[in-house]
Amino acid sequence: MTDTKAPPSPPALRLYLSEPARGALQVGALPTAAPWLRRAPKGEPHGVLVLPGFLTTDSSTGLLRRFLHGLGHTAWGWRLGRNLGPTSAILDGMPRALEQLAERTGGPVSVVGWSLGGIFARELSRKRPELVRQVITLGSPFALSDPRQSRVNRRFDKHAHRHTDGGLNWQSILRPIPVPSTAVYSKRDGIVHWHSCIEPVSARHDNVEVRCAHLGFGADPATLWVVADRLAQAEPGRTPFRPPGLLKVMYPGRG
């Protein structure tokens, strides 16, 4: 079982300062990885709602959604503009987007959330579990136990006047969700401490470590493969992630 006790400290400064450069390198690596990413598991096509991280928009998840479209899935962005936190417009708009995609595709939807988007994805699954097939989080600090574990906490607080009364209920966020879930995290994350992005492994939850920057999750080949593999499951959560033999080196602890 992965150690989930998180120290009250942010990621190392060197990781934080190198985030933009490392994220750009991962985007640049996609053409090299394209031949084997074409072999990623496809499974049964279904709807996938992709939620962006704090202060970003659907443009940040464009590469990820394009990849999912290529696998046959109907991948939607949230279409709610910039993620400024738990505003009324966002909290009201996400359930509508989930309902519309489920209606369009005729079944439960997988929800993929990057960073704060992953926290929102988990909360969506609590409100409408019948519409959520599974949740996949990418560097999402849903287990945040101390504000100091995040490098963007002050920026988040600056937008607090836009948030609904009470904002996010962290006591609720820390509880397990009622649908299968996979948390993708990286010990090279320079924005949030990786400890805050995982929870104890169980029959319905798995943690998968990759080696990427926080800003690179949406383009990291190893992360894209995990997402494809989890979406391809006939019964989400039934088996933990197992990388193909040649790719085990990309997943620490799974070799």
C-alpha cells in the first residue's frame, strides 16, 4: 500500500521553477511517442468529460481530448471557461455538462480531471454516481491536509471572493468516492505535493505513479496510456493497472 501520510510542505523549489520547461518538453516528446500510443487500449467507446486545472481552460486539455477521440471516445471539455475554483457558474455547469454527455452517448460517463479538475470530478461522482462510470485524476490534491502542500494556494485564496459560500468542503473531499477511481501522480510534480494526490489502494481505487511535471500530465505519454487503459476496462475498477512489459520502466513501482 502506498504511504499516504503527507508532510506539510510544498514540492521542492527546483521542481516548481522548472515546471514550464519540463511541461514543454513533454509536449515536444509526443511525436516520438505517437507510434506506440496508437497501440493504446481502445475498449468500448463511451463519453469522457475532461475537466481542466485551476486557472486553465479547455485549451489545456486539447491534446488529451484529441488522443481520446482517436481511441473512439466522445471526449468533451467542460465548456465553462477558465477554472477559477468553486464558483456558482462552475458548480452549476458541471452537472449539466455531465448530464448532456451521458444523454448524448447513452450511458454513464468517465470523468477525467487534471489538478483541481480532478477534485471537481470526484465531487461530481458523489452528486450523480449513476452517471459516472469512473473517475481518473491527474495530479489532483484531493488528499490535501495542509495548504502548504500546494504552490498555488495563495492564488486560489485570491479568488475566494468568487467562490460559493463555504467553497470546497475538504472534510467531504477526503472521503472515498462511490465509483471506481484511479489517481495518476508524479513525485516530480512541482505544484502540489504528490502525497496529497493519492489515497489508500482498495478494491475500487488505484494509484499510478508516472514521471512528469504537473503541467505535463495532459501530454505525458505514460499518463495518456494509463488513461486509455483505464477507459478500456469492461468493468472499471475490477483490476489494477498493469503496464505492458516494454513500458514498465515508465511506471515506478510497477516494473
